[in-house]
Amino acid sequence: QVQLVESGGGLVQPGGSLSLSCVASGTGFTIYPMGWYRQAPGKERELVALINSVGSTTTYADSVKGRFTISRDNAKNMVYLQMNSLNSEDTAVYYCNLPTPGVHYWGKGSLVTVSS
């Protein structure tokens, strides 16, 4: 059974930085892409960033391009999201996602609040 646990959320001022981490337990982590999604209050969950299984290809939502960086460490079963130049529109619960064929695994989420 795959489990995903996010950490690193919190309160940050506009313009600040925050780093999220996600550790995966179970099998199959290293052969699948990984993603970060977010859901702001009153909005649908949206894709933030994707990374392929070996970490050589990344994809970002237009709203975070140039500010966020996704990376992974397969030896540690970890995926990271470095977030810079944060603004109020980045306030959301951030979820780690492991998309296997037929099943998408999700973490419980980590709240990021950008406010002065």
C-alpha cells in the first residue's frame, strides 16, 4: 500500500520562500512520475508541477513557472517543491500525488498560507 506524507507547509510573507517535501512509502515510487497539486479555498484542485520518474523532465502550471521548482530523490523516495516569490494567490493546501495506472495516490496535504 502506497502512502504519501507531505511536510513543510506554514505561514510565509508575500515574496518569501517555502519548501515542501513528500515521502512515499510502499512500492513503485521510482518508476512513476510524481506531482504536486494544490487546492485553494473555494476552488478546484489544480496541478502545480509534475516530474518524470527519473527527474529529467518537469512541467509547471503557468501560474508558477519561474517561481517553483519540483525535484525528486529516488534513493530517499522523496519529492520536493521549492516555492519562491510567493504571493497570496499561492495560498492553498498542497498535495503530493503518485499517479499509478488505475489509481492515483494522494497525501493528506500541507497548508501553505501567504500573508503579511
